[in-house]
Amino acid sequence: MTYVNHLPPLNRQFVAHFGEMGSRWGINRTVGQMYALIFLSPRPLNADEIAEALEFSRSNVSMGLKELQSWRLVKLSHQPGDRREYFEAPKDVWEIFRVLAEERRRREIEPTLSMLRMALLEAPTSDEERHAQERMRDMHELIDRLMTWFDDVQRLAPETAMQLMGMGTAVTRVLEFKDRLTGKGAAAKDKGV
């Protein structure tokens, strides 16, 4: 039996989980399952193999593959002597994370930043609008700072980024020590931050 004709139990569990999580990530269940199958496959798969392995209709698979391509999560390839299109996930999980983060930023964060910038350019006409604008300014500053940090992390080599993530608690302790020395930690607590 081939890989797609008989998924091992561990693979089935992973595919089912990605289907369940898909709706929480903003994609539908079938697209999540398709991506999990492609991600785990030791070789590129064509649409017929995906449909057969997951027992989905061919049209559902075609639509799902288009969505995965629009997210840049699968790469299209061709096999010698075969006219069908084959799909595979990038091998490097760091690359997958980077692409997902870029797409989320483009689809969700950039429109929000744009809206906030426009709202901050408006002249408030009431105390309620001044209050709302101040809250929006805080949100814009946080998102903008996170995106600047994200850009910096994106430029790091994957190995360096992994080291940085592994330093999480050490960095936190250094920053807390710096705040105690400068008295900034107490001021931030007093402000409710």
C-alpha cells in the first residue's frame, strides 16, 4: 500500500488535528487537513492522491490547493512524463512560519495599521473621540513596535532566531534587573502597565 492509500495512525491524528485547528486559524477544515497531508508527505502529491487519501471531492481539493497557493504554503511542481500538477510544502519549518507570518501581516495587520493611521489623522470633535483616538494611538504604537521587532527577527538567520527564542527567560531577567536599577519597573507598575 502507498503512503496516500494508507495513512499511518500518527499521520491521521496530525491531519485530523490540523483540520480541527483550521477554523481557529482562519481556514476551513478541509484546507487544514490538506496542508497537514502535504506537509507530512515524503514526496509531492497530486490532487487525485490528496482527494483519495482524505476522501474529499476533486473540486474541493482544487479549491483548497488554490487557497494554499494563495498563502504560499505549497509549491507547485511537475513530474517527468506526467501532465498533472504536484504539490509539496517547504521543507524548512522556519520558512513556513516566516511565510505564514508575512501573509497574516499582509492580510490582517497592515489593513489595521492603515485604518489606525487614518483615524489618528482625524481631528477629534468630542471628549469621547479624543479618548478613542488616544486608545487607538496606544494600539498603533504597540502594533508598529511589534512589526519593527518582527522585521528585525525576520532578518536573522534561523539558527540565530532560535537562539534568541531560547533566551526568553534570560532576556526577561536582564530587562527586569535594568528596570530595578533605573526605577522604570516601579513607574510602569504605577501606571498599570
